Amino acid sequence: MSQTTMRCAVGMRCVLVAALLSACATPAPFVAAPAASPPVWYVAENLARYENQNVLWGGMIVEITNTERYTELEMLGFPLDAKQQPQTEKADEGRYILIVSGFLDPAEFAVGRFITFPGRVTGARQGELRGEPYIWPMVDTLQPHLWPKDFRQNDDRYSIGVGVGVGVRL
């Protein structure tokens, strides 16, 4: 085998390994989203500054309510990592109301599931949470990204398989 052929074979193997490893990585779902968004609690305290501003938030569904024209999700916000996944091991950032045009299936968007979305702050709702006054920022979105149930376990799992074949002659 010539030296050129050997280099080509080694190069092809490197490209194949790189392609396989990159296929394992979970890409961020929203490429054209704001790079950094303020935490939920900060927006609630400074609503006039953030009304009609775009945010990239994520969190856990606490409650889901479908109406005739839209779905309302009460969310518990969490900071996002570089893959735009909620960091469930970190402290929550507060609650907010997410409005999604149309119907979201409560069996799929169930309480306890996690989503990430780009949205626009549209106002706030005031009420009580555990007997204390509370302000829920309200956010509209058209693109909620529902994470798989085990999305936090998938972070550092890589798998390389080796196969063995058995041939049978007839």
C-alpha cells in the first residue's frame, strides 16, 4: 500500500469518527434566538423595561389550560445551558405564563415536562402564590420545543457499537 493511499485511509477514518461523534451532540433548537435573556424574576420586577422584548426562556410545566383560541401554560423557569436546555439542577428563576396560539395536547405537554421557547413579553398577571402577592410575566410564543422526558440524562451518553455477523449457507 502506498504512503498516499495510507494517508487517505487514515484521513477518511478521522472524518468518519468526527461525523459519528458530532451526530451524538444535541443541537440547540433555536438558532436565531436571543443569546442571553434576563431571569424571570428580574423581568417581573422590571416589567415596563421588558414589555415587547424578545426572550429565550425554558422551564417546567406547572399547569396547562386550553381555551378556544390558545393554550396557557404556567411555567416554573430555569436557567438554560449552552444547548438551550433547562438546567434543572439549578435554582428556579420564578414563574411565568406562556401563551401559545392554538391547542397543545395536555397528554403531550403534561405537568412536569420541560420546554424551551423564544417568545415576546406581553404583560403580566398579578395574583397570590402561597398566600403572598406575586407577578407572573406573560410571554407569547409560536414555537415551544418540548424536551424528551429523559433529556437531562442524555447529556454525556455516547455509544459506540461493534457488530459481529454470522453467515449461514444453505
